[in-house]
Amino acid sequence: MSSPAIPRRAQRLAELADRRFDLLVIGGGITGAGIARDAARRGLAVALVEREDFASGTSSRSSRLIHGGVRYLEHGYLHLVFEASRERRRLLDLAPHLVRPLRFTWPVYRGARVPRWKLAAGLTLYDALALFKNVGRHKRLGPDDVAALEPALERRDLRGGASYWDAATDDARLTLANAIDAAHASATVLNHVEVTALTFSSAHGPADGAIVRDRIGGQELRVQARVVLNAAGPWTDEISRMEDGAARPAVRGTKGVHIAVPAARVGNSAAVTMLSPDDGRVMFTLPSGTHTIIGTTDTATTEHPHEVRAARADVRYLLSACNRFFPAARLGEDDVVSAWAGIRPLVARGNSGDPSSASREHAITHSPRGVLTITGGKLTTYRAMAEQCVDEAVRHLGIRTRPCDTYKVPLPGARPPARPDDRLLLAGLPWREQDVLHAVQEEMAESVSDVLIRRTTLAFETRDYGRTVAPHVASLMAKHLKWTDAGERTSVEEFARETDRIFSITP
Ligand SMILES: Cc1cc2nc3c(=O)[nH]c(=O)nc-3n(C[C@H](O)[C@H](O)[C@H](O)COP(=O)(O)OP(=O)(O)OC[C@H]3O[C@@H](n4cnc5c(N)ncnc54)[C@H](O)[C@@H]3O)c2cc1C
């Protein structure tokens, strides 16, 4: 059965002002989108508002892995690995168009911090915590086996290693699939709508909604809701301070950088787990079509989440690791196709030490005036986080709803099938004009940035971040969104500014 069409933006804005919602979700990253979907499917009246675009924050800057979290074993977070492994299995089943198995090779060199015996023990535990239901079990490898799987890896001092399985996704499209399904389940879902203030029933009463601003049309609206939920990721504390200017920070942000380089230069055949030669941290070399993505860093930061970007030192750190493991790559800064950064919205309480060993668990709290806040977590565990958060909201509402069903209902969000007359946007990349039209008609894309950065990943994959095709994309969109010539130009200019903001490297 096909899903109902998502109402047009004007109608959704009118609903936002007219309906009284059970739940207002602030933030359209994976956390907020997952919560909106779960709550709407249980029958709650839900509004989801996102200041920019769905996944424009951390949820489009991840390593794009749906993983048990092999490195959390070292820190003893076994329950987190157990939960993440279960969610990985579910997402592989429920969203095969968005989540696919990915083989990792972990080479071990002489003197490595994690020797072969320890790696084998850890990966046996990794398989066990997945109840041996992962797509494949790990294999111990001798040096020749490692070289057969990943011939471009350094051979000198190679002692062997192991292969194991996790999964890869498209983080922005996974987020979008949840936002779309929330809308299909009657949630009022809007991107480019910003919460500017919270509202309260009386001077000291509980939160009862928010003032929002439509960043496209410019108008302000009051949204009424019985429960307000703060799922603003690294912006969580900004929302909390709308209730209490002196609220203690709930989030500790750590910065993670990735770079994309031409895959042909690295020569990896699948994913490779590396221990950084500089500080021994676990890092990855990940396949991504014609590119290889290298990441990530994990450092404390005071940068604002809107402005966070890769620094030259981050880029050098990543290149140095990759060159050590893949010596023929000889990558230099000029080989970097794109570099970007995101902020992990980690739970602040109890997480003051080394960023890499900080817990990825999540926390759900109530503010003094009843605002529910969710912090921490991972892309991988978003569905379980959403389930717990909606359980909490339902308790708060004191009503009965249908049970959670997101553990068994497939996610939408497949790309449209190719058509014979469809034109590529750029040679060598898999994006077509049909993707642009589909993004506008079915996926709430409102700007060139929405299409080139988050409905496709074209901006991450080209040296000019897709600026060559931006005018053409704008002209395709203009017909459907009834843009004027000036509107078309503005969207292209905004795209140039946004790609500058995301991809420029600070000295
Ligand atoms: C470098 C890096 C690599 C990672 N890799 C992985 C990985 O491979 N696998 C994994 O499982 N996890 C990974 N993670 C973790 C995962 O990406 C995050 O936990 C997750 O994306 C956080 O999502 P979120 O929805 O909480 O935050 P966000 O995605 O940042 O969403 C918050 C949203 O709130 C919106 N917002 C803010 N203020 C307002 C307002 N006033 N009104 C309306 N909306 C507002 C923002 O625009 C934003 O879109 C990684 C994280 C980083 C940084």
C-alpha cells in the first residue's frame, strides 16, 4: 500500500499553528526524527520542527556506521555494545536500502597496542554480544590472509589480524526516512522552522509549547503542546536556557573530523580499522563509492556546532594514519576532496575525561518545568533511544497509546528507480536529475543545499562541493517550488555559503 503524500509546506505550517499537539519535538536530527516517528506511529499528535534541514547538524557528519562499537569493548561498555548490536541487526532487516553489511579488516603490526590474542578475544566477545546473529562471524587472519583481503596495506611488520562485520549507512537519508515516516503517520513535520522561545502555562507553570519562526516565509507562530521535548543534539543547552538562563550544561561536545580522498589512491577494498600511529586511537578507512573516507578525530571543543569545521591539524592527523597503513597512497593535503566536522552531543554528567573513552550512552531528563530532554547516544541506537523517550513522554501525558512498533516496521526512503531518460548530474557519481525532483516532491527539500548536501551526498564527493551543478539543480527545483529568478539565485548563493561553512578548513 502506498503511503499518503506529505501535505504541502503551507498546509503543514497552518497545522503547526492550529493543532494542539501531545508532543512537540525540537530538532530534526536522527534523535528527534526517530522520536517523532515512534510517537506518531503510536497515535500521538506530534509536531517535529527543525531549524535548518533534517540531519543538517551532527546527523550528516557521522562515520555513517551502524555498528556494535568494537572500540567500546576496551572501555567496558558491554551493555552498549549489546544494545547497538541488536539495533544493527534490526536496521539491516528493516532498512536494507539504507543499511548494508560492511566487512572490516583489522591488521595487527609488530608492537601494536592491541596484539592478536587480545583482538581475537575482543572480537569473540563482539560476536557473542550480538548473540552470534551478526551477518558474519569474525575470522582470525594470518599476514597473507590480511594481504589477500587488503593488498594495499603495509606488509612490513604485519603479524596478521582479523576480519569482522558491521554495517554502513547514509546518515542523512536514515534521518530523513524517519522524518518522512513520521509525516506519513500524521505528524506535522517541518524543516527550516526554528524554536525561538519556549512558552509556559503560567509564570511558574509547566512548558506548554514554543514560539517558532518559519525561516523561509519569515512568519512567527505559537505551537501548543502538552509535552515539549528537547532533542537538539549539540544545541540542547541553548534550548534549555530558554527555560532557565542559568541551566547547567547537559551536553559535552566533542569534535570529530572526516576527510574524503580518491579511493583509487588508497586502494582499500572494504573497511580497515587502524590504530592511530600518533596516539593509538581506533580509526577507520571506509569505502564510499569512488571515495575513501578517513576518520575520525575525537577532541574536546568549544566551537559552536553551527560553525564547527575541520582544522589543518585534524586533516594532517588523518592523512598521517592513512599513509602509514597504506604507504603507496602518499596522500598529501592536495588530495583531500573534502573535509568536514561534527560535534558529538555526549551526556555531560560523568563524562569529563578523555573524549575517546567518554560514554556514548544516552540520558533522558525532566527539567523543573517539565521539558523532556534527551542527550547522548549514537546513530546506531536511535530507535531504542526513541522508544524509551516516547515511553517517558506517554507516562508524562498519562494516556494509553498503541505499543511501539518501530522494531518491526520497515523504514521508507528508498531512492527513486532509474528511468531511461534520466540524466546524471555529474559523470562518475550516481546522482540523477530524478533524485532532485524526488527530493522536492516527496522528501521536503526546500533549497539547493537540502538536495546537494543531504538528499544526495554530492557535496561531499566533489572538489567544488557541487557548485558546478548547483545552478542546474536550482532551475529544476524552481519549476516545482515556484521560485522567482531571484529566489533561484538566492538558493544557489546560500548553497555556496553553506558549503564554505561546512567544508572550509581552518588553519
Ligand atoms: C564525527 C562523528 C562520527 C560519528 N560516527 C557515528 C557512527 O558511525 N555511528 C553512530 O552510530 N554514531 C556516530 N556518531 C554519533 C551520531 O552521529 C550522533 O549521536 C547523532 O547524529 C546525534 O543526533 P542528534 O539528533 O542528537 O543531533 P543532531 O543531528 O545535531 O540534531 C539536532 C538538530 O537540532 C536542530 N536544532 C538546534 N536548535 C534548534 C532550534 N532552536 N529549533 C529547531 N531545531 C533546532 C539542529 O539544527 C540539528 O539538526 C558520530 C558522531 C560524530 C560527531
